[in-house]
Amino acid sequence: MALTPTPAFAVTPKIGVVAVSTANTNRDGTGTIATVLSAGAAGTKVLEIALQATGDPADSTVTIFIHDGSSYWLFDEFDLNNPTAASTTVAGYRVSRRYENLVLPTGYSLRAAITVALTSGVVNVFALAADLT
């Protein structure tokens, strides 16, 4: 009789966040890349990545990498166009993207970089996730 594996469930909410502001135009995993979220002991399911600018993000792109412990893999990119700078009368630029099948195995992490040095402020990169059991 074959054993049925125990399914993994995303049960422990987890939020990763990092601010990016240093220009890095490389898409090969070199240069300044910040850790957004590291996988839990049984892995982590990432449900959404959201970006929120605190100032003027200029005309830039935020690159999202998956790091397997030794190599960086370009996974996604967010084009920030050239939005109006945040102020007391204008909301800061925000964008998000949902993922149905982004699961980070143990030892993996989600990383981010931005291609242009910001005119002002930073771009906060949020990973909304849950650790697996």
C-alpha cells in the first residue's frame, strides 16, 4: 500500500518588507540587491508583492529575484513609469501583483532591486505570504 503524503498548508502569516533606493541596472543577480523575505522551515507561499513609494520613484523598474542560496534568478519586474512625487496632497505611487503558485522552498529567499536612484524617498517592497506547515 502506497503512503499518501501529508499536504502542506499555508498557515502562519508572514510579511517581508525592504526599502530599495540604490540604482542597480543588472538583471543577472549582481550589484545591490536587498532581501525582502526568507522562506520558513517548511517553505513559504508568497501571495502578493506590493510596492509603495514614499517620494518620487522617478522612471524606474523594480526587479524581483529568487535566490536559491547561491544563485539569483530574475523572477519579475515592476515598471514604475514616471509617476508624480508623493506629497501632502498627492498619494505616493503604489502597485501590487498577486501570485497563485509562488512557493519558496526552505533556503530560498525573495530579493529586490531598483534600476534608477530615486529622486526622493524610497520604494518599499512588501511580500505578503504565509509559512507552510
